[in-house]
Amino acid sequence: MRDTAYRALQVKERLTARTQREPDAAEIAKEMGVSRQEVYFALDAISEPISIYEPVFSDGGESICVMDQIGDTKNTDDSWIEQIALQGAVSSLDEREKRILALRFFDGKTTRFLAAEPESCPKLTRGEFAYDFGDETGFTPLLPMFTLGHNFKPANIHAGGLRYHGAGTVFSQLLKDGYIDAVDIPQTETFKAGVLFAQHEGIVPAPESSHAIAATVREALKCKETGEEKVILFNLSGHGLIDMTAYDQYFAGDLVDSAPTDETIKANLESIKSLQ
């Protein structure tokens, strides 16, 4: 290695005299008949080591050392502490949970969470994040939520469990922070999805659950159009065995879709501005 280095220095001197400029490693290697890597390694082998505390600049005040120029701003003391804490947290997870994290953060497998609500009571998609009462009469404490205003009167749809002016506080915060998305779906579309599910799975879903089924159908049809492969899961929250009358009305064509006007929503939201 040293012999190669000394030969490289001699060749460098000859080339400098011949070309009147300092040759690069590729020119030296070509002249010697070796690779550039051999030249690099050989010259490094005879270089004097430098202390990281050796001053490289001083203007009469505090000197700048080699360490200051090669400092690692990424691996700070705080980052090491966070890494140790993270390793401890990850080690307590089971294999399934570790696999989910690996798929999400290393393999680029993303997840999207979608909330489905009725078009007639669209607090998530058309409401506002604000403080509001949890009940119509205003007896509860003020809660931060996506709301249409506690005075909002939703249409008399069959998904009675979703006829509520606001969303849960935790759920609302997730939507506000961008961790989930939301869609609103007409009543007839939800019943159509419920019938489709019952025909294929033998389970009659509740009208509330049919909103999730309808949203799933929408996502599946999008994938069919684009050719994208996607795993879609939904939450079937309940059966519709006590909703047979509603299904009868759907088959008879008596169910109608309704959606509040922008003016109605605006007026109800105006009524809670004094609560903020």
C-alpha cells in the first residue's frame, strides 16, 4: 500500500510538470495502470491523522476545530434519548403490531380511515369544529366537536343513531388534525348497499351500518375504475332485524333523500357563535 502511495506521488509530480496543472486521481491511476480506488486508499494510508480538536481557524477569539466542521446535527443528545425511548416502546409490542409499523413506515403501505355519515345530518363534512352543547336543551358542558349547532333539526331518516347534531370529541379531533376523512351518503344509497350486502353475506345490516357499507362500495368501485389494488375493511356495527319496515319502504320506493341547505346550516352555526 505504501509503495503504491509513493509511486502515486512520483507520478503526480511528473504529470504536474508535464501538464502544468495538478492531476486528479483518475489521471494518476491511468498513468500507473491501477484503479482510482487503489490510488485513494494508498494516499489515505500515508496521510497523517488529524485530531478532531485541532484548530482550523481562529480570528483571535474562540477557535474553530475540525469537530465543528464535521459535527453531526442529526444525531443530537435529544435524538439519542428519543431513539432509546422508541426502542423500549417498540420492544413491548407483539409481532403483529411490529409488522404493522414496518409496513406503514418502512414499506410505504399507507392506511386511510374514512368516516361515513348521512347526507341529511352532515356534521363531519359540512359542520364546523366548535364548542357546543351535547344536547338540544343546552344542559351539558360545552364540548369541542364538529357540529351543525345543537338547534339543528335533522330529517326523519331511518338511521336514528346518526341523527345527532355533533360528533364525539375524540373523533372530531382526529378529523380536525387530518388523521381521518369523512363522506356523507344519501339514505337510498345506504339502503341499496345494505341490500347488496344482505344478498351476498346473508346478514341484514342496520341502516347506520349501511353507511359504512355504502362508503366501502364507493371505494371498491373507484379501485375497479383505476385498477388500484387496495385492502378495504369496514365496521359492521349492528344488524337490521328491527329495521325491516324501513327496508319495506325502500323496496316500495317510499324512501327519499334529503340534505340541509347551506342557509340552514349557516343559520344554526351562527346561533352557537356566542358560545365560543
